[in-house]
Amino acid sequence: MEYFPIFCRLQDKRCLIVGGGRVATHKAQGLLAAGALLRLVAPAITPELDNLRAQYDIEWRQAPFSPQHLESCWLAIAATSDPVVNRQVAEAASAERVFCNVVDDPSAASFITPAIIDRSPVIIALSCGGNAPVYSKILKAHVAGHLPAGMRERVLLAGSLRERVNNACSDRERKRTFWTAFFQHGPLQQALQQGNSAEVEQQVEWLIRHRLLSA
């Protein structure tokens, strides 16, 4: 396994993007969606980035890249159209032990960005290791088309029940049996799809009695 897959919590963490074009705009949108604080380094930026800058209070350094721009950053993205500059960003980030993505040059990067299916809180990331980005997008479309109905609602419901389940039972195997039944229980899925909150509550109580608390 060449890359270790990981999901990072970037809420309120400073991230650097070097570049102001279309690709940098796309990267900025993704980081902002994750709650990151952005520092943007570029002589000029797209109108879309300028709108994002005003909306999200992005810090824009209108200057050539300098290693000092990495100060206090958790990760960096080199997204310029100049391979030399992108390499400079990657080398400076490596020296500071900051993970760096380099657009169109996986060999220079310390992390790569996957194709993402966002059904928050369910997030699915697909990667071909930087070898075939187009195929990653094809796989993404295929997987997205086969996701189960009501998946997001069921996961949100599970999250709201975790503390109750953990407090009600300390047996790990019994809890595993409960959660397996929870995610496969047809009546619960139907009630969630119909938005029938009373039936959802009834099915949850049945599962807790018969799959968690029963001997």
C-alpha cells in the first residue's frame, strides 16, 4: 500500500494554497467545505476565488511563494501552472514537515487528494494512487450510483444512539449484533425513507429490546 488513507479534521486549521487559477479554486472550495482557514499565495486569482476570499475571509498574500508562507500551516497545496514553483513548495513543505499535495505531480507530493463522494456524515474517498485520476472519477460515479437509499439518515440516527447503546450494554459482541441488525433492519429503513418519525422510534425500541438487551 503506497498511500495510507486518512480523514483529517481541518476545522479552524490553517492551510496553504499556492496558486490562483481554476485548480486552486477547486482545492479551496474543498478545504473551505471542511472548515479550514485558508492562506492563499498568488499574484492574481480567479473571480471565483476572489468571491470566496470575501465570503470566508481568506488570507491572500499577493506575492511569489516563500517558505515563510508555510508558517502555522497544517498542510499545503501547490496548484500553480509552473512545475518549478510547485516543486519549491513541496520541498519547503517537506523541510517543515507539512504535508503537501502537488497538482499533476504525485511524485513530488506527500499526499494526494482522492475522488470524493460526500454524503456527510458518510464520506467515501477513491484513489488510483495518482496513476489514473480519470478512472477514479469513473469509479466514483459507479459507487455513487450504487449507494443504499436512506444511508445518510441511518448513519445520523446511529450517531444519535451511540451513547445510549454504550450505556445500556457493555458486551461488545452484543453491541455488534445490535448494530448489524440496525443497519439491515428493513422496517427501520422503510420508516426512515418515509420520514415517519413515530415508526422510526418504534423500530429503534424494538431493536434495542430484542437485539441489544435480550438474553
